Amino acid sequence: MKIKVVKDYDEMSLLAAKQIIEQIKIKNNSVLGLATGSTPIGMYKNLIEYFKRGEVDFSKVITFNLDEYIGLDKGNEQSYIYFMKKNLFSHINIKEENIFIPDGTAKDAEIECKRYNELLEKYGPIDIQILGIGVNGHIGFNEPSKSLTLRTHVTDLTEDTRKANARFFDDISKVPTKAITMGIGDIMKAEKIILLASGKSKAPIIKHMVETGISTFIPASVLKLHKNVEIIADEDAASLIEKDSCIA
Ligand code: F6R
């Protein structure tokens, strides 16, 4: 696991965007694994800028989002499909049919998970998987637990996660209690994984993840078993890591 420490959020965002652009230049039909939340917004802004300058073509790119809340309709501003359209898809030339996000409004969520797994098998492996990290160590919505699930599944959101995400809703009671998420195995199948972390609130979990062993109670720590993972952390997020844990 490589850790690249950069000055701030803007540098993190630019570096991550550059890696995606390089990937698309090498393979125009790259499969990207994407995340929502505050962390990747800057990276998406940079991708939009590259596109506007004519430096990248998304017309053959395929994207898979990590997760979606169950029970929010697609027009709900807090749904992840809405987030992705607003922050990336509606500004670039990606084709609608190349965008995959679990459908949180599906009548039968289990069937939806099966459908998503089949799509991942058909189009995968993901070339670059972008991840954020929850303050409790979750990746996607793979929450700390005695065991982790390999494939796309329905999950209960922990109170920690609901509290952390309540900032986007009127109040915590509006935060969904369930989501569909890609599993740890789906994430680990990606050729390359880039985990982004910014801000002091992420410093304790980044330290924990980097400096302690692998545990299902810190789902992100499982990434240590992957051959090609890079953490891009800004100085605040990396501020508690022992200096010799950093390669960069
Ligand atoms: C979102 C996702 C989550 C977030 C994590 C961090 O698609 O999968 O794991 O990456 O909760 O969220 P932010 O970036 O808002 O701190």
C-alpha cells in the first residue's frame, strides 16, 4: 500500500483526476469505480475541467458507483444518482448506457444486487476504483462488522455513518437506514485502487488503518491485501501517521 501525502484537498483532487485521465488515455473504454460524498467532489471538478479543455473523451468510459441509499427516489437531491449527475455526469460526454449505479428504488433490492453483480462481471474488472473512507473505516457502505460481504449486497447503515451523513439531510431521521453497496470482493477485484482522504476528521481512521493490522472492524484495512493500492491523503488526514509509514 503506497501512501502519498499532499498539501491539501486541491492537490489531492488534482492528483487523483490526473491518474484517471492517464488511465483513459491508455484505454479509452476504461471502467472506473466511483464514489460519492464530499471527498471526490474536487476530483470530479478537475475531470470536468479536463473535459472542457478537450483533453479527455468519456464517450467510451464505463462507470460503476459503489453504492446507493435504499428508499430515495432518483430525483431526491441526496440520492447518489442525483449527486453523480450534478457533480460529474451532466458535465461530460459519458453515455447514459455506460453509467451504472445500484437502483435504490428497485422493488426487490436482493434482485437488484444480483443484477449489479452480473453487470460487474460483464464489464469488469474495474481499472481504477476510487474510494473515500468513513470515519469508522467503511469503504463503500461496507461497515465495520464481524464479517465482510464479498459481493454487492443490502446493508444496514451504522449510527456512526448515519450521523456523519446527516449533514446532507434536514435531520438524522431523514438519513436512510439501508443501502446497496458493492462488496469488499468487488472492490478488491479492481486493477488499481485509489483511496482519497482529506481533513482532520479522517486523521484517526487513516492512522488506525495504516498502522494496525487487518480487521473486519476497519473494512479499509483489508486493502492491505491488494497489490496496487494508493492512498492519497492531504496533510491533515495524514497528520497522525508515523512518518516512516509513508512512502512518497
Ligand atoms: C460514498 C461511499 C462512502 C464515502 C465515505 C466518506 O459513495 O462509498 O464510503 O466515501 O463515507 O464520505 P465523505 O467523502 O463524505 O467523507
